[in-house]
Amino acid sequence: MQSQVKVKVYKTDELPPDWFKRQKADPKATQQLEDDVKAIISQVKENGDKALVELAKKFDKAELTLKTLIVRKEEIKEAYTKTSPQQLSALNFMKERVSNFQKQILTQTDINTSGDGLWVQTVLRPIESVGCYVPGGQAAYPSTLVMTVVPAKVAGVPRIVVCSPSDAKGKVNPLVLVAADICGVDEIYKVGGAQAIAALAYGTKGIRPVRKIVGPGNKYVTAAKVLVSQDVAIDMPAGPSEVLVLADESADARLIAFDMVSQAEHGGDSVAGLITTCEKVALEVQKNLATVVASAERSEKVCEALSKYGFIIICKNMEEAANLVNQFAAEHLEVMTTKPKEIAEKLIAGLILLGPYSPVAFSDYGSGTDHVLPTGGFAKSFSGLSALDFVRRVSIVESSRTGLERVKDSIKILAEAENLPNHNKAIQARFEK
């Protein structure tokens, strides 16, 4: 098993142009994917719930009917019997952590100013309805449900819908159902893949459409979200999961290896990289990776990911290292240096984790921060999911006669400069006797 792990070590003067080590899109494959997803969306638009049943059988081998597409209360009760007290406690712990953090985010947006006869307030209004996609298939992701639903709940969204694929027996993972119940989901449907995104975007007889769709998924889900974004809001395009570690000579190579392996177990296209200023750390991480992988569960997927998309880069100094970090703009960035807070101020990433006791797994399950994050370099322009993604900001403005009089001359100048004379007349009319 050790010989299968091939994570190459580069120095910056020998970096290949494609050092980014992200999955490269084949134009033909991309076009085929888009065509396939368009066909699924059209099928759902035309045939509604019937199409959802047919596609569930085709892709998930699930035997569903029009009546069993929706999760019933009895199924949620049954799910509780399959959930241990420890699992229930952990889900409630995560929900409370995330909820408390999201509430603090909303308090930072309270803007209310007044003076010189002018009063301006910015208020937040929740989006009317949201669809949260929770992946299924080989693994269950109750944490994704918590991370998508709780911020929407905190924001006050009145209708929250979850779509998640069922197994061949028509059952959604019990932990996902229990998480949905404790987080206050309004509707749960046994629908996965691109067809779920189509149903949330355009609606069927049994599923009313939503105003915004959030949540990660496979390439079909991502392609569908991009295609329907012309008609309904989405959070962000989401690709394979990523971790990048920035380390100096103080870093623990063994811990870095464990963190890279933990990220690689997401799938064969996951990205795990190390950028360091210390050659000794680089070589020790390379050696430790072989040891950790040898005893890792799901080692086949881990090996595939590390061999294809793993990398280690040795830089001359921290400035050079930070530059590479920002070029990559990782989903998760772990900073293991002597002064992590100082360097973190200069770095770009979806989430920045400082020090040896802040691994990605901590942020996934225990920190209260949201783990729905921008991937594929989108951290340069996108933020992680938060309650702010589920609200609309509305400004409310009131001016007194005195306040308007103070600014009417400036308004006149600008209105005339833009050849909008009636804008000025609308102001002046308020001061005519």
C-alpha cells in the first residue's frame, strides 16, 4: 500500500505550470455533462413528479411512487429509533454551535444612521423559501444538512425544503432525517442529483419551487445549479473538497499527514496540498503520508486522491509561500507556523484554521463555522455559506424638508449632468409655493 502513495515534492524553481493540481475539465466531457443535465432538467419540467420517480429508479435504483417521494412523519419517527443517544447529542451540539455563530453574524449588519434631517436604516428580510441539497449515495451527510438548514432558520426563512436521495429501498439515511427534524425542516423529499435541483428550481405538482438553492453535490448537481441559476438564486458552484497546509519549520509533519489523508478520503478527486518553507518538514510529511495511508480506512480512495491531486511545495521564504497560497485560494487552509495570526491576515481561503489544534475536521463538526465553502479558487470572490445568504438587505430612508433642502443643489447638478432633468424637477417641486 505504501508504494501506491505518490505525492511529489517540488521546489518553486521547478514548479510545473499545472501545479495547481485541480481536476482539469475536458471540453468534450464538460459539454456532454451539460447536455445530460439539460436533458434531466427538461424531463422534470415536462413530466414533473413522474420524472422524479423514473430518475430515482434509474440513478439510485430506488423503488418510489408519487406518494412516497415525500418523507412522512412516520419515517422520521422510525429514524429516531435507529439513532443512538450519542449521535443525537452530537447533532444537537452541532446545531447549537452553528446557530449561535450565525446569530452573531446577523447582529453585525444592523445599520442605523441619522443626522442633518436624514434617517437611514438597513434591515434584513428573509428569503421566502430555500431548497437545501444534501448528498447521499455511498455516504450520509447529516452535517451538511445542519450547515445549510440552520443558517436559513436563523435568518428566519419561513419555508425550508430538503432534497436528498434515498437508497434502493426508498429510505433516506436516518441521521439525515433526524438532523432535519431537530433543525426544523418543513419538507423533505427523496430526490437526488440534477433532478432534485430541477424540481426545486421549477417545481412539480408535489414540490413547490423555491427562491434559492444551496448545498454541495456531485458534478451533475453542480452543473444543474449553474444551469438553473438563470432563473433561481444559488449559493456558489462547488467542486471537489480541498485542504492546503501552510507550514514552517515548527510544524508537526505527522499531523499534517493525518490532515491531508482525512481530506483525501472525501473522494478520488479531493485535493490535499502542503506549501512549506522547510525542506525537512516537506520530506517528513511525504514519509508520514505513506505510513498513515497504510493503516487508513478507505485507503483506495485516499491513495487515488493523493496520487492524482496531492502535492508538496518547498518555498524559499514565507512571502513566496503566501503568494502561492493566494494563487491557489483553497477551500480549507491550515496555517501551522510560529505566528499563524500574523500571516493569516495576508492569506486568501474559504476558511483559515490556525495552529496544530484546528484541523479541518474540527471546523467540519465542532467549531460552529459553516463548512459549505467555496472551492476551485472561488474563495477569491466567494464567502462560505452563512445566514447572510438567506436574507435580503433593504434600506429604509426618510428625509425631512430641511434635510432635502441641504442636498437639493447637489442633486440638481448631478441630475442635469446625467441628462435627467425631471429628477431635479421632482426635487424642486417640493419647495415651490
